[in-house]
Amino acid sequence: MTEPLDELIGQAAELIREAGGLLIGAGAGMSVDSGLPDFRGDEGFWNAYPPFKGRRFAEMSNPVWFHRDPIQAWGFFGHRLNLYRGTEPHAGFSTLLKWANACSSYFVFTSNVDGHFQRAGFDTNRIIECHGSIYHLQCVNLCTHQIWEAADLAIEVDESTIRAAGSLPKCPDCGGLARPNILMFGDWDWIEDRTAEQSRRFQSWQQETRGMKIVSLEFGAGLAIPTVRHQCEGQMGRLIRVNPREPEVPQGDIGLPIGALEAISRIDERL
């Protein structure tokens, strides 16, 4: 028999209250409540990018476009950069940070490239972005393994075509085209050095917290690309999975079939 949602909310709050440490996992569903588009399914992608109707997200988020059509490639990623930069993280991020700071330790494992955890005040040394970051760049031609910040980058985008206008970012070493330091589909050229360093810090955290009562809080991580789900399920301790579409959990864990902000708000009321 399925337990009532209110009862599950209460159980989740109790786990968080007693936790010695938190692993916060986040997929795309975490950012939807901030107003960012949901690319789930072809229709979701086309609603966000009407000029790409007939194409799939995996087709457009592919490094081949930086060689085949750089203006189109930077139109798409420039639009996303502008969107992420212009969107404020929702209130749930600050509530999560409050919970995290109340514990002995925490770490964030996210597949999102929008940088919202950093903007919400989470310690940058306690975040692993397993798919990279749109706020960092690398050379398309791999002339070096250098990764640099895109803090001052501004891409003008024609909203009617999602094509870039004006100059495109260049590699400071060879002068060739730059691209986001994001792991795309079919991507063999992603420079993973930055994320690898984050991973080393994450592994150290896992060693340091061995034996502690760890609770994994997972938000909006689906089955299509289950990296975050697998990480949170594999962590020793209890799992709280928040997902309105795919809330299924291993036996003994808690699945909440609601959105991230609603779940965080309702749990916080119990805390």
C-alpha cells in the first residue's frame, strides 16, 4: 500500500533532521522551478526552441555543430548562457543551503550546467558538475587542455533563428574557435580536467564521511540520462528522491512524486 504523501514528507524531514551529512543530487528538474525550460521529450525541446522543430536536443547539443555551423552552435549555447545567467535560482536553493550548513558536511552532485548552486551560495569546492559548466570554455581544436572562465562573454542571438550575431569567442592560445566546456552528446573532445578535479574532491568527501549518517537528497534526475540517480542510489545511507514523473526508489527509501520547490518547501515546514 502506498503511503500518503504527507506521511512521506514527514519521514523525509526526520531523515534530514538526523542526518550527519547530505549529498544533494540535482538533474534538470531542479531548475525547472526557476523558470528554465524542460527539454524532456521532443515536444519540450521544440517548445523552448521553435526554430529547431524536427530536430532533437541530442542532435543540437553536439560538438559537430562547432565545426559544421559555428554560428548555429553558438546561437544555441549562447542563448542558453544568456538564459541561465538571466534567471535567478528559485527559493528552494537557499533552503537547501540552510539544511546543508546545519549538517556536519555536504556535497552537491549535479548534471546541470547552469551554475545555480554556486549562485545560491553553495561552496564551489563542494560541487561536482559531472557534465561541465556553461560558464567555462575550451578550444574547439584542442590546441591545449586549458579551460578558462566565460565570465565576460556576451553572445548576441537572433531569437527568430537561434543563430549568433557578431563575433564568436576565440581560444586565447591559437585564436581558433572556442566552445563551452560541456560534455555534449557524441563528444570525444570535452576536456574533463575541471570536472575531474571536482571528482577528486568528491571522492575525498566520501572517504571523510564514511561511517556518518548520510542522506542523499535527489531532485529532478530522470532515467533518460541516469548519472545523478545512480550516484545517489549508490551512496551509503538513505535516499530521498524528488521527481514528479519518475519517483520510484529502492525498497526502504522515500520517493516524492512532486516538484523540487514544492518538496523543499513542504519538508522545511516540518523542520
